[in-house]
Amino acid sequence: MRRHRLLLQLGLALLLLALIALLINNLTVNLIRTGLGLGFGWLSRPAGFALAETALPYAPSDSYLWALTIGWLNSLKVILAGLVLATLLGVAAGAARNSGNRLLRSLAGTYVALIRQVPLLLQLLFWYFVAFLGLPSMPVGGLIQLSNQGIQLLGLNLSVEFCAVLTGLTVFTGASIAEIVRGGINAVPRGQWEAFRSLGLNEGLGLRRIVLPQALPAILPALTSQYLNLAKNSTLAIAVGYADLYAVSDTTITQTGRAIEGFLLLLLSFLLLNLLISGGMAALNGAVLSRVRRSR
């Protein structure tokens, strides 16, 4: 039996190596046909195109490398903000789905059911063309200025494209996180609910202090997948004209004809970002599990 397993593993390894060799051969043949070769010297040439949104100073005379860096920072900005807001929305909606308030529970259930049935691309287009481009110019409470040119919030100027992408990613991912949180809460024994009620704690305090900490080991693994999905889904920002890494890479590839190098850089950039997310969540999960073991 053991010998059969070793032979099977060896066969799979050989198959994988053959597949890699085939891909490398196809890449080499295509590079020879184009006559371009594989190189990254073009990264230092002027980009020659403008970007509607920049986290750092940028001009068309700057290099392609700097343009891609600005695109990566724009992606990072919307992804990090989306992770925080989607988590808050998802936890709130997931807790509401277990609420004793019938109206609150129904509203949360409707939100989750509706949002999960509509493709993210359609939601992004809705938020961009219907919600934000249709905003009237008006101040809100003195700290927020709304208009179809963008939103000014506490001195920050947020473009319409950024707001549409951020809202779409937050609402869409928040619905999935809500289901994860609901499942994690339901995994906590009902005796824990009765215990904090017997101590005189209200539902909200008991949920935050007693139930959610115990639900975290069941929530975090699935939450990691949703965080990775949000990072990958951010590439749909190109549909509303947001200058993220994917959009800048697409323009760069079109101008330079360096499709292979462009896609390699795009792949490595998102691989690095996803590894950072996975590593951070793994560390958090490990810390939570250690705390749970010590409490026992």
C-alpha cells in the first residue's frame, strides 16, 4: 500500500514537472515569434499617460514603474479600507441575524439574500452610475460635502470612482462575512447565552464579551477566504475607471506590447498582497487558538 502511494506521488510530481516544462516551452516559442525577448528595461521609460487618482505625486513623464507603483498603492488603499468596512458591516449584519428583534433580523436576512444574488460587477456599476454620479452638491453636517465629483470627508477628497469601488466591495463582501459570523455565533453552545443572561448582561454586551470571542476560531478560517476574495475582486474596479493596479497594468501592456512581463508583475503583486493577508490572518488565528487553549 505504501509503495503504491509513493508511485502515485512520483507520478503526480512528474506530471507537474511536465506541465511546467510545457508552459516554459510555449513561453519561449512565443517570445521568439514576437522578437521582443524577455526584459524589463521598458519599466524605466516614460509612461506617457495620466492617472485620475494618485496616492503620491505622479506625472505622465514619470516611468512605467512609478505608474505601476501608484496603481498598486491605489489598489492597496481600496482593499485595506474595504477589509475594515466589510468586517464591521459583516459582523453587525451577522449579529443582527441572531438578534431577538424580529425587524432587525428580517432586515439583515434580506440584505444578505439580496446582495449575494447580484453579481459584484453589476453592483459596482449601480453604485457608480446611479448612486454616486447622481449625488447632488450639498453639505452634510458641516464635515461632509457630497457632489457627483466626489466626497469630501474630514478634509479628505474621495473620488467618485474610489467611493463606488469601496462601497461595492464593502456591501458585497459584508454579506458573505455576515453568513460566516452567523455560523460562528450559532456554533457557540446556547448555554453560554444563558450564562451571560443569568449574570444580568444585555444581549449586545454578552455578544461582544462572551459569544463572539468564543466564535472566533470558527469564524477566522472562512473570514480569510473572504478577505482574499475581496483583494481579487478589487480588479473589477477597471469597470468604473478607478486607476488600480490592474487598470494601470492594462494600459501599460497596451502601450508597450509587453504582455508577458506585465502579467508577471501583476501576478507577483497580487501574490505578495494575498500572502500578506494570509500570513496576517494565520498569525491572528494562531493567537486566538492559543488564548482559547489557555482559557481552558
